[in-house]
Amino acid sequence: MLIQIIYILISLSILVFIGRIVIDSLSNISKYLGLKEFVVAFFTVSIGAVAPEFFVGISSALKGIPEVSLGNVVGQNLFLLTMTIALCTFFTSKGLRVDSKTVQAGITFATLASVLPLFLILDGELSRIDGILLLSCFALFVYWLFSKEDRFIKVYEEEEKDKITKKDAINKFIIAVLGVVAIVAGIELLLNTLLDISHTFAIPLTTLGIFMIALGTALPETYFAINLSRRGEYWMVLGGVMGGIAISSTFVLGVVSLIEPIVITDISSLVLARIFLTIAAILIIIFVTTGHTITKKEGVALTAVYISFLLAEILLI
């Protein structure tokens, strides 16, 4: 058991620290390209954040255990919607402002996307048809976002452009690629270890995904979001978090279910996650559409949702 714990710590460390490097590299590349902050974070930064989930999904599907990917995405989404957003509000003076219609639409899409897979699997399977539906939802949102130039193009000041040169962007791209390779290696080690733990202790792979893998994949994005909130870059915070949620819920799970349909024989392990994720999604939409700001008090409410989820899971183990 000790060697398994060591392997898990090593693999999670790779996901956390290398994930931070990849996210930072992609952020610089997208700024060089002149994209708006929200789109920078929603897509390019989120690619770095979602890379671990994507490769977890692909690897688990090829190994015939796609339920690991579902558990990972569900657990990560719940953590990001509650703890990550809450922690970011605590590092701001007046909370996270949401005064852009594009940002509000992105948040609404992401929150709805986060719960969609959990309702599609009510029949016990996330089939290839469900996968096509998820990918179609993602494609439609991308089309909407890029259908008007003012939604994604930002005119930067010349001195701001000069901060990131073409050489810097190329170097950051190389670093990002090498980081992704390291992430894949860490994921292989993590999946093999979790398979061993699941067989030894009869713990459902979905449950392991919700807790162990989700924490490792959510921490880099959380670290990045907190740093941005301290600098007052609220659009980047919300773009990164919501982009990670939307892409993992639609694109990642869509691809995984096309490779290998996700079959859950006992969906009881997802009941609590579905309930609390739905509550978190509803709260986020209410906070965004009413005051156009996610305040510190609302951050406390989101924290309470996640703590309640953890306590409920512990009591039912």
C-alpha cells in the first residue's frame, strides 16, 4: 500500500506542477495572438487545464475503464464551481464582476454543460449518441462565440504587445508541448495505480475519479485562477474556470464516449455528485444573472455546498 501511495503522490505532483507550467505557457501564447481575456482563458488556457482530463479520458477509454473519466470530470467540475470560485472571491475586494454579456453566456453554457452528462447517463450509459450530442453542444457554443469578431478580438496597446515577442511565444509553445508529454506519463502511472487500488479494496473507479484524480486535475487551474483574482483579472478567472468545465463536460466526455461508451452498472456512486453539482450550477447562474457579481458571501455559500458534499460522501461510505 505504501508504494501505491508514493505512486499517487508522484503522479498528482506531475499533474499539479506541470499543469501550472502548461497553463502559464498557453496564456502567454494567446495574449500574443491578441485574443480577449475571457476567450484567452476559456479556450487556450483551458486547453492546458483540461489536458490532464483529456488524456485521463483517452487512456481510460483505451484501457476499457471510461468510468474513471466520468468520475474525474464530475469531481473536477464540482470543485471548480464551488471551491475554486469561492477561493477567488476571497482574494478580491468586492467579488468577481460579471458585467459582460459574452462572459455571462459562457458561464451559463458551462454550468449547464457540467450537469448535462449526469442526466444523459441516467439510463446507465453515456453512449456514442450521447457523445455526439455533447460534441455538438460544444461545437455550437464555439460557433456562437466566434461568429462575431467583437466577442473574441481585443485591441492591445502597443507596449502591452511588446511584452510578449514571437520568440517568447515559440518558446512557450515548446514548453507547453513538453509539459503535455510529462502529463501523459503522470496519468499512465496514476491510472495503473488506481486500478490496483480499486481491485484490492473494491472501491468503484468512478468514486476514485471523483476524489483522487479530480483533485489533481483541478488544483493547477485553481492556483492559476487565484493568482488572476489577486491581480483583478476577473474575466480571465471566470474564463479559465468555466472553459475547463465546459470543455471537459462536452468535448472530453464526448470523445471518450465515442471511443468507449461509459457504462455505469451502479449509478448510486453518482447520486450525491449529481445533486450537489446541480445545486452549485443553479447557485452560480443565480449569482451571475442577479447582481452580475459573485460576492464573498456567495463564495461562502459555494464553500458550504462542497463541504456538505464531502460530509455526505463520508457518512455514506
